[in-house]
Amino acid sequence: INYEDIDTYSASNNVNMVIEIPAGTNKKIEYDYPSNNFKIDLIDNKEWVIDFLPYPGNYGYVPSTNMNVDQGGDGDALDIILISQSMVTGTVLEVIPIGIILLSDSGENDSKIIAIPADKNLRVINAVNFINLSSDYPAIKDIIKLFFLNYKKNDSVKFIGWGDEKKAVEQITKWSLQ
């Protein structure tokens, strides 16, 4: 599979996601465009292993997006965290955005979409929108926020706020290359 050929939206108008880091993993895995493969990020020539809790959901990116630096982005594809059981690196999945955590990292927009699987059989929570997530699972928001504010072990990541599913879709549309 060539991950660069995957569209932002699926044929059924859901959002596509490429999973880089399975839920419960501490290694910082990223898609490497030149090799069309997934590699563990390196810091000081050593594998980047998160010295905190493992990822609380499957982490990856929305394909065919780029958070353009000229528009305040970080220059990478739009990040997304999927609340579901652990999935294998390289899995492409249709997801439904239900919110967004607005973050900045070293002054750049580094927000992350929060999603659930489009396939109801893969869901582990019953939230289908931000109101449901906030009212029925407020601790999930706390966990996601605490994880992203602490996983780098520095003060570069700042919490800006939350957004609902409409804000999430707005951000996907903004950064989509299609």
C-alpha cells in the first residue's frame, strides 16, 4: 500500500486514518514518506520511547493533509487519536471525528483530532459526538489532555482548549490537500 495515495475522506464520506502508534505503545512511531514505511522516531540517535504512560489510543494521521507552517501549522499531517482497541501500525481505518484537542507545540499548531471507528463493532465507547464524550466520558478528555501535556517531558506543549466535532471537521478541511 502506498500511504501517500490515500484520500482524506473515504467513499462513504467518513475520514480516513493511518495508524502509526498502536494504543498501549510507548515507542514513537512515524510514517516515513521517502521509504513508504513506518519507523521509530530517533532523538539523539536513540529510539524515542515515551517516558510516561503509553499512548491512550491509536495515534496516527489523517492522510492527504498537511498543517502548513505558513499557516501556523507544524508542517506535518494532521494528528488524530482513535479511541478503540489497539490496532496494528499501518492500518488504514474509516473514523468519525468527535472532537479536537487544541494544542500548540513550541508555538506551532499541534492540535489532535479525537475519533471513534466508523465500524460500530470496533467501538469501545458509546460517544458519537463531543457532547456525549464530555458528559459520558469526561475522564477520557482528562487522560488525553494529561498525556499530551506530559509525554515529551518538557514544557513545549500548551493546552489551548477543546473543540467539538464541527471544529474537528473544520480543521480536517482546512489542512486537507484535496
